[in-house]
Amino acid sequence: MSREPRRSLQSQRWTASAKHSGQAQRDALSDQVAVYKLIFHFLTLPIWAPFYVRRRLKRRREMATFATEFVRGQIRSDQQAKEIALEWIKNHPEEYVLGEYDPKLPKLQRTFNKILKRNT
């Protein structure tokens, strides 16, 4: 026989219910934190939105100049958007960690394709 004390059925039920109530409390707290974060972002929108928009516009301008310099003097084709996107990824490895296998690559190709259509 083992000398370990056996747990009663009632104590096993109590620990299971305590575990579930603790999980429910963590979920409720997580929901409250999400709501507070959403309210905070909404209240601070006038402060951070201009910086966000400025950063996005600067990046778009940089992408447009990069694409036009890449295809200067060449006949534009659909393959060039992919080549430009791969070259962009090589120049910005901190944003695209997986390189040419990054899941952001198709969106980046579409962006460069739109830039090329607009500028050439």
C-alpha cells in the first residue's frame, strides 16, 4: 500500500471548480483591459493619428521613388513588380524577417504594381 493520502472526491471537485472560476476571472479581466485600451486609443486619436498618417505617406513616397528608379528606361511588365518587391525586401530586412518567403510579399507586389501603373 502506498502511504500517500488519497484525495477525497469533494476536494477534487473543489479544485476543479476553483480552477474554472479563476479562468473565468482572468477572461473577464482580459475583456476589461481590452475595452480600456480601446477607449484610450480612441481618446488619444487626435495625438497619434497625424504621426501615423505622416509615417505612412513618407513610406509611400519612398516606395514610389524606389520603384520609378528601379524601372527607369525599361519597358514595364508585370514581372517587374515582383522584382521590385523582392529588392525592397532585401533593402528592409528588419520589416520582412522571412525574406522572400514573407507572407506580406503578395500585398507588397500589388502595392508596387499600383505604383507602377500610376507613375508610368
